Amino acid sequence: MNFGSDNISGIHPKILEAIVEGNKGTDNSYGGDASTAALKEKLKEVFEHDLVYYFASTGTAANCLALSALCPPYGTILCSDSAHILTDECTAPYFFTGGARLMHRSKSPSKFDPKLISETINFSNYLRPHAGKPVVVSIAQTTELGQVYTLEEIKEICDEAHKYGLKVHMDGARFANALVNLNCTPAEMSWKAGVDVLTFGATKNGGLHGELIIFFNPSDAENFDFIHKRSGQLMSKTRFFAMQMLAYLKDDLWLELARHSNAMAKRLADGVKDVPCIKPWLPLKTNEFFIVLPKELAEKLYKAGAHFYEWEGNLSLYRWVTSWQTTEKEVDDFVALIKSLL
């Protein structure tokens, strides 16, 4: 019973099969292969827009490389208090950008406050050149606390950012989970709302590993090939990255997996809703369920073999995460275990 993360899940069989099937013969390296070219056409179809994309080996690399393309060393990146780039990526944003500063504020437990944009602009203009120049807004969809920006919220942030000449980056490690929650199109949740650059994740949703950095404005990717190579993220056998992403997108497999993942979290939430000592901390939107429960119960669950993360000790806050691989039986067994320990 492991509800620690969606990163613990395996690779979907269709993705593995695609890689094995493609492992025949030879093809050009460093992005010159047929699969990499085919993936660009597929992405243009999925997002209904011309684009430029690059592979990255991890979400951290994808986020920080994307930001480095948008933000100079003297710039400031605005984000929420819980942003992954702020709390979980070591000092990678500073490393890849050459020293750009992160400024953060949330209007809710996990959503960026767009009012920070004008305030930071005014502050920077007043203190110029003593304060960094605001250049980028970064938001995560799904957020680190499992919440989902509505299309209206994304557009509000993007409109405000663009009004002041700022670019918008979206961390889409769980893009698919948010998409099926909103029941909208990839285009509507990205460039149509004003997003300039998207890091598009598959690792948490059935992929092997690797993320995509997608530029909706080709001019933003000018000279990015040098940045990409310099960072060590240009893979020689790119065709295998492309093969997994083609399989991921084929016949909307990625959406099917995200729907299942979200549904398993809903099943888990429904299973414990009548347990008085377990309280949802935030509304369940995707596959991350944050709950407050007694530490004594958590310790009993750990000893019984369950695995999940304590999120905030002072609040007795914990996180349960489901994945594409989570079964109804796993959820039901976990719920039964919880109730047996009360």
C-alpha cells in the first residue's frame, strides 16, 4: 500500500512496447531521427499550434532550462509559496539562470497571487537598478498541493504578466491530471490562456522518464539549442524519448491514465469521508489528497506497511497520492486498514 507519490509507479506497457518495437535497426542521433520529427507533428496536433520543443531528463531540468531561456541573471521570477522551483529544486533555478531571483506569494495555499506582478514591477522601477527586474511568472498546473487553476485564473495571470511585458512559464509535471479535471483542451489550458512556455510531464503518468520543454513562441527558443547542449540535456538517442512520448499521446492514452489516477484518489477520499478523525485539508481536484489525521493513526498505518508522506508535522498534515497503476483493491484495502486501526 504505497500512496507516497505517483513517481513510484511503473512504465505503462504500451510505452514499453513502443520502445522495444522501436529498438530495431538504427536511426540518426541528436534529434535527427524520424521519431523526433514525428513527435513535433503530433504535439502540433495535440496543442493546435506551431511550437518548438526540447527533451529534458527531469522535471527540474525542464523547469529551470525553460526559465533560463526567458530570464537573464539580473531578472526576477515570480511564483507561489509552494512552487516546485522554490521548494523542491535545490538551487537549480539560480544555477541555470545564472543567478535570477525567485519572489513568491500565494493568494491561497498553493495558487499564485497575480497582484504580486504590479507590486513587484512598481518596487523594481522605484529601486532600479538596486532591485532585480521582474521578467517571468511561473505557475504549476496541477499545483504542488493538488489544486487546479481554472482557465479564467490562468488567463488573468497571463494577461497581467503580459501587460507588463513578462513571460509566463507553466510547470506541467501533472498537466494531464489538471486537464481531465477541467475537461478542456491542451490548447485552452496553455497558449490560448496566454502561457508562453510549458514543461510537459509524462514521468508521473506512465512514462519512463523525461519531460518536454514546449515553446509556443519560436522566438523565445532562439539560441536555446546552445543552452540545451551546454546543460548536458541534449540526448544522443533522442528517438527513444520520442517513442515513449508518441505512445503516451497515441489514442489519448495520457488522458486515460490521468483519469484513472484522479478516479482512484476520489475513491480513496470517498472511502474515508465518514472517518471523523480524518479531515481533507484542501478540496480534492486531481490525484493528490492532502488530509489532516492524528499522528498516532499515521504511525499505526506506517507500522502496518502503508507508505505515504508527512507534509507538515505541526499541522498533522499528510499527503496521499494515487497513480495510473493504483488499483481499486489497493484503495479499498488501505481504507479497510485505516478503519481497522481506529
